[in-house]
Amino acid sequence: MEEINIKGKLFQKLISSKEIEEIVKSLSQRINKDYTQKEIVFLIVLNGAFMFASDLLKLIEGNHKLSFIKLSSYCGVSSNNEIKELIGLNEDLRDNNIIIIEDIIDSGNTMDCLIEKVKAYNPATLEICTLVFKPKAFKKRFNIKYIGREISNEFIVGYGFDLDGYGRNIKEIYQLKE
């Protein structure tokens, strides 16, 4: 489908499932190259990153640890500056190589908050892997080492992205149509 309707809002296809597969494969190849013979703790940001993380981690070589955190800054189709920690860290990240897996980085507010939490554990390394990045919305200064694809500042659904909980199960990514 080229267009879908979720909760009365019209969305048009932005990224096909085939392109998502290619992006995930490319990111996994880069991580595998950078972390050959190194252990990694993957910190997966719920709920949005679960589909991306699942597909990505199937392609990562070696035996690594996974941990989850749930943060939220969205209400409907807009982000606010209040970051809520819904599920906290339960791993000792000290002296580990950490890669945070996030579905999207737009303003950077949520990730900035998470970076500070993780840095308090004194990890050996800390990198960020995001499926999509909105450079025009980005307001912070941290480095994002692994970016799958840059997109415009429009709201998206599908492949883990949602509108009030709806649309996460769609295998493509759709952008809000004006």
C-alpha cells in the first residue's frame, strides 16, 4: 500500500520493507567490523526500537548481552521536553562496550537524557545506533555513530513507530501526509 490511514490521519509510504532490510544489513556489517572479537552490551530503547533491534541483532556476530530501557517523550504526533523513564536500567554497564539501539533520533532530548544515565556507569565505550535520524529537528551535540537513514521532520509510523500505540506492526515506514 502506498497510503494508510491511522486514527484519521493519512500516511504515505516513505521506506519500503526491502530498503529497511538493506539499512539493517548495512548497520550490522559496520558494527561487526568495528567490534570484531569485542563483547557488547546492547541497550535497546523500548517500545519503538524492538523491531529494528530484533532484526539488527540477528545479524550481529558473537555472543553479546541485551538490556532494555523504556523512555517516552511523545504525546500523539508531537514530542515534548519531558522525558519519562518507564522501565529503568537493570544492568551494570561499568567497563563495557555499550551500543544504544534507538528507532529514531529527532530533537535528541531523549537520547541526551539516556547518554547521561549510561555515562554514570563509566562504560568502556558508548555508541548510538539509530534506524532513522531527523537532522533538521536535532538540537543536541552528541555523536551518532550508526545512522541508518536521514529523513525529513515529518511524523512516521510503521516498523515499530506508532501513533498512540497504533501502527507499530506495519512492515514499512510511512510518513504523515500534509
